[in-house]
Amino acid sequence: MDKITSFTQLDVWKLSHSLVIDIYKYTTEFPQEEKYGLVSQMRRCAVSVAANIAEGFKRIGRKDKAHFYNIAQASLEELHYYFILTLDLALMKEAKEPLNKIDSIAKMLTSLIRSTLQRHIS
């Protein structure tokens, strides 16, 4: 297995980036009055997930890395809530695909944090 040298090689980042693109597409369909409300919040959360994975990747200490990955988890959870809200407000008819991505990213982040904190420095 090749050593990972960039955050862009992390599967969790790739899926998170894909979710950002999805969020931008989904939210273009929202009503104009949500431009500075839910649209802005959902986009900010989605970008925060991918950005914090990238920032955490470059951090040196294991606890520091895990901290940024945990921030990504928190942003992902916030985004999950916004999907629940948009469905309840009938701004979207269904959100199975993005919710599945959110679930997968959440599991991947949990694994990444565990492995980061357990990794021994050689």
C-alpha cells in the first residue's frame, strides 16, 4: 500500500468533497428567500467537513489531527440536521443519497479518528 501524502487521497475527503458538490446542486433549487438562510448554512457545513479533513491531515500531532477530524464530525452532524429540516419544510422531496453519504462519512471519520489516536509513531 502506498503512503498517503495528500488529503486528496483520503477516501473520506473524496466522499466529503462529492457531498459538497451535491449540496451546491441541491440548494440551487431552494426558494430565493433561503439564499441567506438554509442555503448558506448547508453549504458552509458541507465545505467545513471537507476543509477540516484537509486541515487535520496536515497537522503534526495525533491529538491535533483528531481535533480537526472531530470538527468535521460536528459540521457533518449539523448538516444532517439541516437535511431533516429541509425535508420537514418540504424544500426537498427526498434526500436518500445525501443522507447515505452523510452516514458513510460519519463512519469513516470515526474510524479515521480512532486510527489517528491509536497510531504509534515509528
